[in-house]
Amino acid sequence: MSTVPEYFGSMVFDDRVMRASLSADVYQSLRKTIDEGSELDIGVANAVAQAMKDWAVGHGATHFTHWFQPLTGITAEKHDSFISPAPDGSVIMEFSGKELIKGEPDASSFPSGGLRATFEARGYTAWDPTSYAFIKGKTLCIPTAFCSYGGHALDKKTPLLRSMEALSHEAIRILRLFGNDTVKRVVSSVGPEQEYFLITKEMYEKRPDLRFTGRTLFGARPPKGQELSDHYFGVIKPRVIAFMEDLNDELWKLGILAKTEHNEVAPAQHELAPIYSTTNIATDHNQLTMEIMQKVAGRHGLVCLLHEKPFAGVNGSGKHNNWSIATDSGQNLLSPGETPYENAQFLLFLCAVIKAVDDYQDLLRLSVATAGNDHRLGANEAPPAVISMFLGDELNAVLEAIETDTPYKGSERMQMKLGVDVLPKFNRDNTDRNRTSPFAFTGNKFEFRMLGSSNSIACANIMLNAAVAESLRIYADRLEKAEDFETALHDMIKKTIKDHRRIIFNGNGYDEAWIKEAVCERGLLNYRTTADAMPHILDEKNVKMLTGLKVFTIDELRSRRDIMLENYCKSVVIEANTMVDMARMQIAPAVEAYAAEIAKAASAKKDIVPDIDCGYEKALIKKLSGLAGEIFEKTEKLETALMKVPGADDIVEEGYIIRDEILPVMSELRAPCDKAELLTAKSFWPFPTYQDLLFGVD
């Protein structure tokens, strides 16, 4: 049996394979394209395509596909075989450089937000050589960008790559000012922690809400939930560990650095965390991870739920986005370092992040906005919808000393001066990892904790990269013109701290008093729902920044507002229609049937004991009948509310109707249904309960 090092990456056309299968000249040319972004020569593309095809066929592949990430939030692929007809009636296996670097899929059914007309349905996929090709099943998958006939980005990869370029360009300008003349590229790196639930497939199939929406729309709390915290880091059940072992094998073959696995807080909830990788590769790998989780779960008779809030009353699932930036030589720019020189550089990059998060709170919030995540943010298992930053006591003290020009009371008492030669040293990791903070510094990186479990990490990292790039651009413009670099550096960092201190909060983010302070006293934003947040992508300052850095065009921004709002509205409407069907066709009949059974039992008792009053039966029938009537009333009310959605003037108004009129009535309908579940005999209830779902995996 092969060991992990022997089969790790065996299904990936990675650097090891390229070095072995390409000529030295072709390999060096391709590496230059990957490392420096230089143009790819068609001759090199042909040589790479031949080697890639030979390798893939040698591993049993018969087809290839351009694997891309449209604005649906999932991946897409169209498979073409390698076969070409030969004159003698046989076939040969061919794959050209042209087929490698460009594909022409039909784009008509992918979301475009008005970026293409019906007669311009064709789209183009373009090879991303920075992300290695891989084999899935019998298909060679080539990671690609996806654009419209008119050249607009129709995917999440293209803006992500643009944001990485913008961040690299502006960071290099700053590093040049600190005397670094050798750096050629600065890259952002991400390690996304993935939370998920596992339930049995048998129970999943009996729940229309899970099948249609990914979450339970009805369900009373079980007697035991997560109160004892006994599931967190607990012993992993045999069936789950078998799933995890199988999952690891699949991920490791694809070169995905799955590292940590454990039980999470809620019953049936688990987490997988990878080692960091470059942001675009981490994004590809996370999309693959979610897909493979669901595929592997099926082999074990399980279903992997990636919805942010599949069960009410227990923790939902997030995706913590651990983000950092480093040079091509491996220097982490968010590591405080050991020397005063590195500290000065670190503090400048730290301030760039502080400024970015404060200036573009709205973009960070809307980058994680979905119908599912709206249920999670602000609950006790997730950060609030208000963006704030946690830095820890020591960093906070350093910034305060700079802002007030007072001695830093750290390991040494000295006058705080932001010169290259006189800076206090402080510990690399002096944080308590505040789990209530949406954006926390954790030693040499920031942990953005607002992402939902089903989200692509691309959106959040596009906005984060772009916002930090904008801060660095402003800094570089000023410092490049400064007559005295040290004085200008000191003044600029001091001003940043003073101007943006409101975004720094080291306390309990769950506290209601904090939300009041954040909004009323500090002026921070509190966009509770997707309908509140998404329209702000078109605010003037956001458009100016994102188009100025060439991360998006204005048309692409408009399309994304419309697509994300449309997805939000459609998701909730599907949920509401599912609720109507379940309440009318399953729950109400079950309640009525059980009430009739109780009435029948009471009648039988009276036949035997005529004088018995049947008080228990009468009281229960009264409660059940009352709940059945309320279920009918609220079902009708929800249907009436749904009729308003098609009448909205535009997608923004439709979002407000969903927020203000559909979601509240959905909650009203759920309440009597959940009460009825607790009064109805299990044999009458039409689908598995929370008790069954959360504790059903052995």
C-alpha cells in the first residue's frame, strides 16, 4: 500500500510532473509565465498540451474539461474526449495548445446580470497556468477563467486574479521604499477552515426542505443539543472517521493540503482545515473540497450539509478565512519580526489593513452576504454583522503609544519613535484569538470569520485584497514624494491610527452593548441582511476604488449586485414555497390525523367507561386543532406575501420585500408547526426530527 507522500498530488499535473515531462526550455518558459505573469507562447502551449495529455491518458483519463467558477457559486465543466478520427477508421488521442489555452462554452444559461445579450451567448474560458491541472474521475480538469463574448468577467476567478495583481503591484511599491529591490511579486495566502454537518442519507431523503433548500425549515429543538459542549473535539464516531479517512485520501491525491479534522460544537457538525496556499489555488482547492465532501459522504450513506444554518437552535457552519501576504522569497509581511527594521515595515502593512477594513466595511460585509449566512451572522456562534478588528493587548498598546507619542510600556520603557533604528520589540503572537471578532489578528495573519460555509472564498478575498491594495496605493503615493521618509512614515501611521481607531475593538462582539456602541457612538455599519448590504457595492467610493484598481468594470459591478440579489431572492422564495408545500401537504394532515386518532381513542374510552371525562384527550385535541388552524392561516398568509414578489419594480425592491414581508411570515408559520411537532406522536410526524437528524449517525 502506498504511503501518503507517495500518492500525494498523484492526480495533479504539478511542478514535479512538468519538470520531468517538459524540455528545459519549455519548462523555464512556463515557469516564467506562472511566476511573473509573462505571455504564454503558442509553441510552449502546444508542448505543454502534449505532455499534459500523455500524462492524463497514462492515468486513465479519456476526456478533458475547462473547469471554471461561474457566478452560480459552484464550479462548471463541459467534457470533451481526447479522441480524433484516423483515416483507417480508428481513433487517436489528441490535445492541442489551442484547446488548452481557450475554450468556447455556451454561456447562455450562466448568470450574467445583463453583461451579455441573447445573441452574444457564447463565452470563453482561458487557462489559468498558476493553478495546476488535475484528474477527476476520467477527466483532465484545467482550471480556467470565464468571460463573456464582450470580454466581461463572468466568473469569480478573474476578479480574484486581478485583485491579487493589484495587491502585488502596490505592495512592491512600498517594499521598494524600504530598500527591497529584489522582490518581484507579493502574494496573498489563505487557509480556509471548512465547517459542515453529516446526516444519514436515509433521513435526508425524507425531508423535502433539506433536499430543496439545504436546510431544515421546520424542526423543534431536541431534548439535548450542544449545551454540554461534549461534541466539540470529542471522540469521532466510527462512521464519521471512515468518511474523514476516505475524504483525506481523495483530497491528498489532488494535492489539497487537508491538515486538521475534528468534531465541531453542534451535534453532527465537523471541521476540516488545510495548510495555507496562494489565494487563487486555495479558492480552487476549497471548491474542490466542498464537492468531494459531498461525493465521499454519499459512499458512506451520508449527506454533507454545507448550508450556513441547517438547524435552528444549534450552531451554524462558517468558513474562517485566514489571510496573509508574503513576498516571493517567503517573507510574511504581517509578521512583526524580530528587528526594528522589520517592525517599521510590519506596522505600515498593519495600518494598511486597519485602514482598508474601516474604509471598506461595506464591501467586506457584502462579500459574505447570502440568504443562508444571514441566519448565522449575529448569532452566538458567529460574529455580528458589524465589522470590527481585534488586535490584542500588546499591538493595541503599540498603536496607542504611536498615536499619543508616549513611551511604550512593553518589554522596554522607551520613547516610541517610528524611525528605522528605534522601535520596541514585541512578541510575535500576543493575542488571545478573540473568537467573537469578525476580523482578528492572530500572530502573523488575519482571520476573517464572517464567511458562510457554502460560500466561495473568492468574493471575500477579492474585496480584502483590493481594499488593502488601495490603502497601500495611497501610502505609496505619499511616501514616494516625501522629502523625509522617516518623518512622513511616522506621521502617516500616526494619522491612520487616529483616523481609524473606531474599527478596533478587543472586547466581546456578542454583547448587545457593543452593537449599540459600534453603530451609535463609533458610526460603524450594521447591514443585517443581504438586502441591506448588496446594493452598496455600487456606492461611489466602492466603484471608484474597484474600477480604479481594475479589479472590476462598472458593468461587472452592476451585474454582481443584480446576480447576488437575484440569488438571495430566489433562494428565499424556494424556501417559502417549500414551507407552504410541507405545511399544507404533510404537517397539517399529520396534526389533523393525530387529533382524529385521539378523538377516536377518547370515544372508545367512553364506550367502556361512560362517566370518564377524557380531560387529557379534550385538552390535547383543543391544542392540536388550534395549531392546525394557525398553520392553515399562516400558510395562506405566506402564499399571499409571495404574490408580491413578482410585482417588484427592480431586484433591489424585491430584496426588500423578501426581507420585510416574506421572511417574517416564514418565521410565523414555523412557530405553530414546531409546537405541533412536540404534541404529535412520532408515528404520525411525517419526517425525521432534529433528534433523529443530529444524533442519527453512529
